[in-house]
Amino acid sequence: MIPSRRSWTILWLLLNLGIVLLTPWGVAADGPDYGELGDWVLPWGCGEAYRVSWEPEGHWTYGKARGVAYDFVLPEGTPLYAPLSGNARFLEDTRPLETHFGHYIEITSPSGDWLVRLAHLRDPQAGERWVSQGELIGFSGRSGVTADHLHFELLTWDGEQWVCPELERLERICGMPRSSLFEGAYILRRGCKPELLQERPLRLDSIPVILGQEALLTVPLDNIGGETARIREVQLLLRSPGGERTTVDVEGNWWVPAEGQADLDCPLHLFTPGAWRLLGVTCLGDDLAASWESETMIMVRAGELSVASLTWPAVDMAMGDALAPTVLLDRGDDWSGAESTLQGSRPDGGIWRMPLQPVAQHDELAPVAPLIVDQVGPWRAETLWLARDGRDYALPLTGASVAVHGPQLVVRGLNSYHGSDRLSLFLRVRNVGSMPLDLSALDVWGRCGDGDLALGGRQTIAFLWPHAPSFVQIDVPLAEGCDDWQLVEAGYWHRGNYCPLALPQASTAPAHAPALDVVASREYGLRAQ
């Protein structure tokens, strides 16, 4: 059957409608425009640079921000300018907290997708009005806190409330790469007419750089201004081979003549071999600052220094065994007097450090004292540190680990009851290890007021299967006049070794509360009613 002209017309319309629906203008916008933030400016004046003192992760850890927040060290009275055009609300934080926003401003972008909060301003303001980018809106201060600084926070609208932006989508903030905003870095406002230019290539006096030797990085500057510029500090922003961001601050006294050029020589001591990346250069002088991005690669070689081998006492170890690896080091005479420390990670992610000393052979290193393993799982050796001439250098290690087996006790819950003559502690514990825990004693330690640390009580754990929970009650007798006994730490004994326990926050029952129904509370932990 041959389709009719009408059928072909309908089919043609449907195909065109599908094309329209699939084209970009037919698709609804997928959330806020993160590129918009790159067009904003930092809220201080041209030629000014200030250090980052706190990053978003720190704010989140201590519950000081819901959005992406940075703190900058601005002296009180520093003029502040609107980072974007938008609707501004001038507010005051009246929450009864030890620290809060104080006097602050919230600016909403014209799209309604973004909110910027500037907090701890010097002067109270009220009301709501439209502000233009670059308009003076206040002065930095310390309202709501104890030290001068500016709190800069970003939030985005999800359709119902202001929420934290997706950090991985924040590539640039106020013209700056987000990767350059880290603690200790000087941040210069972008978008200002420059007087200093850094257009000629940076130069290294040695390629590659040899670990332990000083390298000289030359920063060539051109002064297009009409006055001589004095530079008193250069900050280099670097990313290490392991991905950590760091700064190198070089103080000096450089002069760049008006409409002239100068070379700034900056000594570098990079602490680990591998590919380093120079992210940026910031120059600070008398009433001026200048900053430039960079992607310069700096290769560092270990030279006459390497780890020939690392030997563990055994392939598998048991809880309570002594961790005492030996290291065979190949090194030249320059490193013969260096002090050595082995560093690694515990199964819970914590860091352990072990000082080493030479043994029979000068290049063989053994622990000054062994480390008693107190966690089940992989123990890794990750870095060999060498200290020489007042500087620390790191040799990364790969594939160096040992497995530890046995029982391991952890505290999952902690509650307390304050009686007239005793403090009863109720601990919900679990054996997270790979073997049963047999005949172990659990101790709690504390002090009364400002007194000395002392054993508060002990309870025996007869037997506990792997992954099994248990509930332990320890009664701490209270001496006369001791109404404020404080729990400081707890630990258990295994194979004659004391293993500290991480303690959660205790839930405390009011003094002289009714006695606990221990049986009824066993399933979910002991809690005062």
C-alpha cells in the first residue's frame, strides 16, 4: 500500500517536531549555570591580595557553613565591593551562639540561581536594594567572631531551598580557578588594569631539579606603569606529584623600574621526586599586588637516593605483634647523615610514624622502637622521610603493606548514669576483627576536676565472636566532693598490650535518675529513661 500525500505530510510534521524537541533550545536548562561564577569579581579592591585562612571542608567539618565557603584574612576596615550585580539584603545574625555571621550581606543573582554571603562585616546595615558589580557595600570586620576576616559563601537554589553547590562543577570562582583557592594562598582580585606583566617565560637554572638541591626559579616582570614598583614577597602556588597543593613564600627586595623590566630569582626546595606543577605566581609589593596563572611543569629526580628494599617481620601478623620493618637505602654521601622516619597508614586511615636508625650496615635502617599493631587489616608503609640541613624530604613507597589478623574491639555507643556515689558507664562494643576476643579487660580512665588521670574502673569481657556485639557496664566510684568526674579515654588489653579505643560522645542521664532497666536496654544499648 502506497502512503497518501496526507500521511506523508503528517509524518513530516512529526519528524520536525521531534527535531525541535531534541535541539538545545527545546531542552529545559539542567540546573544553575556554574560558568556564571567565573564572571564575578572578588569583593575587595584592585591591587589587593589576601590569604585564604579556611577552606570549605573545614567549614563543613565544624558546621560553620552549608554552602561552599572560604575565609580570607582581611584587616578590619577593608572596603568591600559587590562581587556581582543583584538584589542585596543587609542582615544581622542574632543567634545565641559563641560565633555567628554578625553583620552580613546576602546578594542574589539576577537569574535567582545563586546567593553570595559576605559575613563578619564591621558596621550594621539594614534593608534591601539592588547593587551593581563593583559598588561599595561595606567594610570587613570581626562581628560575630574574635578575629578579623571575611567569610565568603556560595549557595545555589534547587527549586525549594538554598543548598550547597556541587564542588566538582565549580571550576572558577570570581575569575579564579578553584584549584588556586587553598589555605595559605594569596588571592588577588582579577579584572583590574595591570601595572606588572609576566609575559616572558619562567626559567629554571637546572632541569631536572635534583632532590635535596636548591633550584632557582626566575620570574621575569615587565612594569608598564609610570612608577618604580617594589616587590617584597613572591608566592609560588604548586601542586605536588601526590596532588597536594602547597605554597612557597619567598621574601626579598626587588625593584622593577617604571616602563622597565626585572628578573625575580626565587630559590626552591621541593621535598619529593616526581612531576610538580606550578599553578600560579603572586607578587606583593608596596600598595600593589599582581598574580598570574601558570602550567609550568617542574621535574624533580631523586638523584643518588632510592629505597632498595623494605622488609616486614612477617607476611601476616597478629594483633599485639611488634611492627618492625627494616629499610635498605641506596644513597650518596650527601645523604649519609640524614635522619630517617618511616610513615604509613593504619587500617582506619590514621597515620603512623616510626623513627629509624642505622644498624650493622650503614645503609640498613631499623626502628628505634617497634610499633605494636592494634588494628586488624592492612598496615601500609607509604613514605620514607629524610631530614637534612633543617629540611624534610620524602621518598614515596609503593606496594609496601602487611596484613594483621586477630580480634579488635570498637565502641559503637556510650551512655552514662550519674548516681549519688558512682558514675555508671554503659558501652556498646563490637568485635570487628577476624578472630574471637577471649578474656579481655576493658578499662576506663578519667579525672576529677583538674586532678591527675587515673583508672576509673575495669570490666572483663569473657568471650566475643568476630562481628558480635556486647554491652559492658563499668561503675566508677566517686570520691567525696567529686561531682565532675570526666571520662578521658578507654582501652582494652589483648596479649598483654593496651589498645586505646575511640570514644563517641556520651549521652548522660540526669543525676539521681531512676535506675536503668539493663535487660530491656540490651538490644539498642543502655540509655537512661
